[in-house]
Amino acid sequence: MAFYMFDVDGVLTDELARPDEEVLRLIEKLNEQEEQLAFITGRSRQWLADNVFTKLDSSLDWSGLYCVAEHGAIIGKGPNIETWTLDQDFVTPDKVKDELYHISQNQEFKGLIEWDDTKESMATVESVHGEPGDDDHLKKTSGALKKYAEKVREIAGKHDKKVVVSTYGVDVIPPDLSKKIGAIWVLGQASFKQQPVYVFGDSKSDFVIAETASGCGADEVTFFWVGEGDIPESESNEIQSKNPSEKFAAGTEEILKKLLSS
């Protein structure tokens, strides 16, 4: 038995934020084997419901699936998002969102980034995805995200918020909100002692999940890096970091197939 903790964007999806059907089939196999599962993401609960849960086999029992949306502002178990709870302490005021939304509508960002109106706690823009293989558009959206992040840092700082840049988006959130919040909640609910903990991520903010698992007493923690760039390294020897030959969902598929066959 093992505990599998997944980021969603860039881990269960490809580089265009499309959920990967084969990866979801492998997660169904993990569920059938009664492995413990958790999704810890910056995405909204509505996005998860529309894009991930609709593609999972509804005949299976998903009541034990730990779910964290918006880094940890929203938590719950199972795919019924109506039962999840939103922590009002993490909700960004509408007046701050309005300022940030106004910047996102600048002409220079048209067709490259868009406002995510499904978010309940944070202020988020995300990439407008192009066609598969359109590397030029991908480069432009990445540049637009970085430029937007630079433009909103002053506003975020003025309102005591921080700016988090991820693979597909930019979040403006409270300074004390991170995936550590979500991971602590999950680990407080789950039974993970004396079993391996596998964490899958594509950004350095996901490495926090592995560090939190180790800090909470997990005996064996492995962080699987499916993102681009250098693999994060632990300051101690308590976390193993590994990366497959593929990136994003293809890398997750590669790892899960090996784990399921071992």
C-alpha cells in the first residue's frame, strides 16, 4: 500500500492543460487497489468537477479521495464538490480582484491570457491555449504570464498578497496560503505511517507537499518531478527526488505504470 499525492495541472494534464485519459485510467486502477489518493491543486473545485471528475469512472467508490482546491482554501473528500468547504480567511476581497482583472484586460494580453472566474478565493489568470505543437503561441503565453505577474506585484503587495506563477497561470493569494495548507489537512486525515508516500508535481510549489509529508512523519517520501527545468532538491536526505524521461502527464503515466507493475 502507498499514499499517492498529485498536483493536477501539468501532472494529470498535458502541456495544454488537457486531462490525460490514460493517466486517469491508471488512477482508477490505484483506487481499485485501495491505495490512498489525494489531489492538491491550485485549480478551482468547479474546474476539477468539469475537467477531471467527469472523466473518472463514476461506478467506482471515490469517497476516500482527498481533494484540495485553490492550494488549500477549499478542502473536501470525494467528487461531490458541494460538500467541500471554503475557508473565508483566504478569500481575496472583490475590490482587489477588480484591480487585477482590469490589468488582465490590457490589449497586450488579448488572446494570450484570460481571467479565471471559477476561482472563489484567489485572483487568477491563465494561459489561452493554442493548438498542439504551436510552440510559438506557447512561448507567447508564457511571456504574457510573466509580464502580467510583474505588473500586478505592486497591487498584490499593497493589499498584503503574494504572486504565484505556475505552469499555466498566475495566482494572487494571501501570503500564508500555499499547498502546505492543503497537504497538512490531507495528512491530518490520512493514515500514511509505515507506507511510502509518492508526490507528483511540475512546479517548485508542489515540492512543498513532499516536504510537508516528511515533516509530518512519513517514513519514505519520493517526489516525482514531471515539470520542465531542474528537479527540486531536498536540503536533507529524507526526500528522494526522481524525474522520468517524459514531462507533464506523459511523465506521470511513465511512473505510474512502473509502480503498478512492481
